Amino acid sequence: KQEVTQIPAALSVPEGENLVLNCSFTDSAIYNLQWFRQDPGKGLTSLLLIQSSQREQTSGRLNASLDKSSGRSTLYIAASQPGDSATYLCAGEGNSGGYQKVTFGTGTKLQVIP
Amino acid sequence: DGGITQSPKYLFRKEGQNVTLSCEQNLNHDAMYWYRQDPGQGLRLIYYSQIVNDFQKGDIAEGYSVSREKKESFPLTVTSAQKNPTAFYLCASSITPGTQLTEAFFGQGTRLTVV
């Protein structure tokens, strides 16, 4: 059974810092990985999608990478801002028992302090 | 504007009651999904539908039921058989059946509380 661990569970940083969020899968055989942002009491917003042929994606101050050999992904946020405060979730899509399955991590709650 | 809409935002259920959560999308997506989110846990898949008039159980389907009579609608009923229904429920849709994460859009969620 695929399990996803996100470390740290919570993070508080001063504005302007660069930071890294981590996501690891017990089964490294994933072919799509996506990072989402969730604001309190809201749905998920897609940030970056790394598809099977890719190893990283960048959007503005965000960079996500995926090491398929180890089943680890990182989300790098440069020059953090108070508006980045939210919970960040990773989700991996892989083959489980012959069918496609998406497994979500438990999230990292980020607080950026002005 | 295209999007996915969940209603209501907050819902209260008495013990023994069935309640239905609404999910509507105007993105012309074939696939739709229902997830449950509990504190400290990742999202868990309840049901999904890849095409109209067809749906499949996810990991935690017991105590829930769905229908997919129209492409744009995928309502979720939380039945009295669901013993711990208090949670945040998220609906999602994607353009490509079978590949959930590609271009997936999420609704804003419904928070269900048992009173």
C-alpha cells in the first residue's frame, strides 16, 4: 500500500526566506506527481504537475522536482511571502494492483511571518 | 467562467439522517471524484466516475452513495450507515478519465458536521 509522508508537518519562517518542503513515497513507482496548495476551509489549487517524462517543473518562485529512483519530491519556494501561508499537499499517481491510484500526503502547513 | 461548484459550504446532519452534497462542473470534464479529508490525514477517495451513468468505489465507499446521471453533476449521499461522517468533503474533476491528476480541478469543499 502506497503511503506518502510530508516533512515537516508544519513550518514557520520569516518573510523572504527560501524554503523546501519534502514529500516521500513508500513505493517509488509513481509516474505523475502534483503539488497543491490548500487555504483554510478551501479546496485544492494545483501548483505544479510533474508528468512521467519530466523531473522538475517551475512556476514563478516555485520549483518542484521528483527523484523517481528514491520516490522523493521537493517543493522549493523562493523569497517566501505572507501570501504563501497555506497547507501544501503532494499527491502521486501510480499503479496499484493493476489500476491507477492517486495517493495524497498529509500536508505541510506553512506560515510566513511578515 | 468555467469551474467546479460544491454546495452547501456547511452542512449539519442529525444522527440517522441521509444528506446529499452537490457537485456541479461546467468544464466538460468526463471524470469526477469525491474525496474525504480528515485532520492529519491525506485525502481519501470515496467514489469516482469516469463517464456518465458509471461510477466506481474508491478506498472508503462504505456508507456513501453516488449517481452520475448527467456529465456535469456528481452528487454524494452520506447515508446513516456512515458512522463517522464529520469531515471536509472535496469534489474534483479532470478532463482525462483514468489519469486523475492531469488537469484536475477541485471544488471549494463542504464541511459536514454531525449534531
